Amino acid sequence: MPVRLSSRRVLALVVAPMLAVAAGVPALAAPASPEPGRHRPSWLWRWFGVALPSSTCDDPVPVGKAAPTIRVERLASLQFCFTGFAPGDEPRLHLPTPDGGSTEWPGRRHGNVWTWSWETEDVATVLPRPGTYRFRVTAPHSPTGTGRIVVRPASRPHAIFTENLLFGSTVTATAVGYRPGAPILASVYSNRQGERLRLIEDLPPVIADRFGEGIVRWSVPFSPAPEGYMLLLEPIDPNNPNECFQDLCAGIGGDY
């Protein structure tokens, strides 16, 4: 039976900030003595705002005449564009891969401007680690465009989650923006009973790597709770206790 996993992404480069949709504030049934350093939220955010990359580009680069440097934070959405291609050309973007190969991406044409863009979950695959990625844009009858994408470590915690799961599969959260060497704490909640939420499990801490990143995994039970689950990564924003902070939570099944 498919699991419906809902999460929305913070798209920090070319889009509006995340929309905040507050929900009711149910009480939480928490253990009497939680592990040191863990915090119990008293909120449940059912739906998440999202903004998508623009289909147009305000400042296209003339192909072959400039080599732009595009700076972006890890897991931010990405968009850039070139202009000046010969009529009939369909340019392709070539990006390096960690294994020394390259990937090829067609652009989208808007008038005489060609645009390349990725949403957060896609850019995580295209640009899998912080670092510098040198790219080329080629077309049969046009100059070759070049440039580089500089991916910086995320400046604050947020995460993306795997989707289209089956019961018994594993939810994977790619978490970024933590202090290198710090623990990334995550917990699973479920079983709304009246105005209460039940803690299912505190997951083992994951230690952030030198980029401040880590992978949190949780196996969805074969016999799921009918109310579904909420996977929550810390921290909890003390200034906005009624919102999911930087997409650090995802609903799995149920009404999420």
C-alpha cells in the first residue's frame, strides 16, 4: 500500500520565502524524562507553503561573452539563463558528476532566452555536495557558454525527504545547515488521541559531517498507524513555535 509523504521545500535562491500555514496546537504526550538535549514540540503543521522557480529570467547572460559565477546554498533551488543562441539551436548544459563524468540537461526556451532550473529535491542530486561545479552550455551553431556554480554549505538547518514510499520502506531525510560534528536529532510521532500526539520513537543521533550535513533514516512499519506519522528533525524555532521550522518535518500517511 503506498505511503503518502508530504513535505515542501525551502527554495532560497530565486523564489519567495516559505509560506507559513499555522495549524492548531495539540498537546503532546511525552516521556517523563526525555534524553538530554531533546525538545518536544507542541504543534502539528499539516500543510506547507511552497514557491516554485520562475519560468522567466530577468538578467540572461549573453552566451560566449561572459562566464558567470552562480552562488547558491546547499539545497536551495537554482535557476540561470543564457541568451544569444542561433535560430533553431537547442542548447544543452553539461555539468560534472562526482565520479568524473558529466550530465547533460536541455534548457527551456522563453522567447530568445534559454533557462535551466531545478527545485530543491532535484538540485540535491544535480549538485550533491558543497563545492565548485564548472559547466558548459553548447549548441551546434552558437558559441560555447561557460561558468561555474559555487555551492556553499547551508547557513541554517533544513532538510528534504524521500517520497513515494511503501509501508516497510525507509524514509530518508537529507539534513543540512548544522554545525559540523554536532548531533542531528530526529523523532517520530503518531496516534492523535483527542488533543494529544504520541511519541513513537527517538531516532539515534546522526553526527553532522564537515559540511554540516547528515542522513536521517527511519523504516516505516508494515502495520502503520491509521493516523499516519510525523518525522521531525530538530531544532525547533523558539520564535515560531506553531510552525514547522525550515521544513524539518514531514507527514507520512494518514491525513498529512
